[in-house]
Amino acid sequence: MMTDAGDAFYSLILAYHHVTATEPAGAARRYALSARQFEAHIEYLLARGYRCLSLDELVLASARRPRAFALTFDDGYADFIEHAYPILERHALTATVFLVAERIGGQSDWEGEASAALLDWRQIRELQRAGITFGSHTRTHRRLTQLTAAELQDELQGSKGQLEAGLGAPVTALAYPFGDSDAVVQQAAAAAGYALACGSTTGRPGRFNIWRCPCGSSQVDFAFEISPWGRRWRRLRQWAREETAAGRLARRLKRRLTS
């Protein structure tokens, strides 16, 4: 059973990627939802008395934060400023956007989400002035568990330095590409000077493996994911993956297939 301190790392932290003008179809639905669907998520939470906090406030504050949530966006897609930010502004909400430092102003080139436009520095600074915070999504979006110690340091420390130089502000938060981390990666994130790091719903939760709720386009799925039943289901899946022989075998096979 998790302690109260551990429960902070099961906080309601929502993970998004693309927010688009129209409803995505097919495989795109895994990483995208429409602006209309995104606003429906926000209104659902606000109507139930939830408060939006920054990621730092929700995770690092010593006090418990009941009925609170934080919004995060991975990769730094340019559609954030066009379709997501106007909704945040309308509802006076904040968010953390995780940037791939070496790809700013370019296009995505990673598995599953290639050739999408990314925010440039002018847009990032405009959003920063409006109250959006930024974290690191590494330097080039590689799978961190497959890197050498030197490559890992470059991805973590290199991205932090680049982003801090561009933002003129500390970068305290990291999100692992593909949610991929292990004990070595998490220790490296701490050594690189981050205050917290976000994963997905794998591994033991903690300050350097903060679980986030993946947000698809279905309102029914979203309502389940943020419910107490959804949180219990994620904990049960984590137990099956991490604490059972079958789960450990499945994880080893998956790593071999993706290496």
C-alpha cells in the first residue's frame, strides 16, 4: 500500500500530445484529439470542482492537493499555440510543455509522430510570457534506456542547458520520451539537476517516475481514466507488470523487441 507521500506521485497529471482543429481518425487518435474534445475534458474537470495547478505545485508542494490536476503536453508541437493555448487562456489555466531541445522550430522525427511542426523560439517565449512553463523532453527524443552513460548525460544535461539558455529560466521538469526509463535513467535525471521527471504508468512511482494519465479522444475513456476506478486499474496493471514473474518476462521481451 502506498503511503500518503507516495500518493503524490499518483496525482492527476494529464498527458497530451497533439490538439488539432478537427477530430483525428485512425492511428492518429493515439496521440491527438480535437480542440473541441480537449475543451470538453477541461470543462468536465472544472464542473466537478477540480482546480488546475502547475506541475511543480501539484507534485512538489508538501500539502495534499485534493481535487487538483496538472496539464502536460509532450514534444512541443506547434498546434499547441494554435488550438490548445486559446482554450487554456479562456479558462485561465496553465500547463507544462515538454520540449525536444534540438528540434525546436523544426519537425518531429521520432517513432510514431514524424513530420509534425514544432514550436519555435518566438512562439515559446510568447507562451512563456503568458504563463506557460516548459520542461525538457531530452535533446533528440531517443529511448533513454538504450543509451550509453555518455549519451544519456548528453540527452539530459545537454537539453537542460540548451533550454535554460533559450528561456532565461531554470528547467526543473523532465518527461521521458516514450515514457521509457529505469533506475539508471532516473538516477541520471536526478544527477542532471532536475527536480522531477514524468513517465507513464510503468515502474514504481516516485519523484523521478511520476505517473501521468494518457488522454485519448473519447470522453468515456477520459472519464474512466480520471476516476478512482481508473486510478485503481492503473495501480493494478503496474503491480502485474512489476511484481509478477509473467509481468517481468513480458517487459524483458518488449525491451528486446524495441532495442
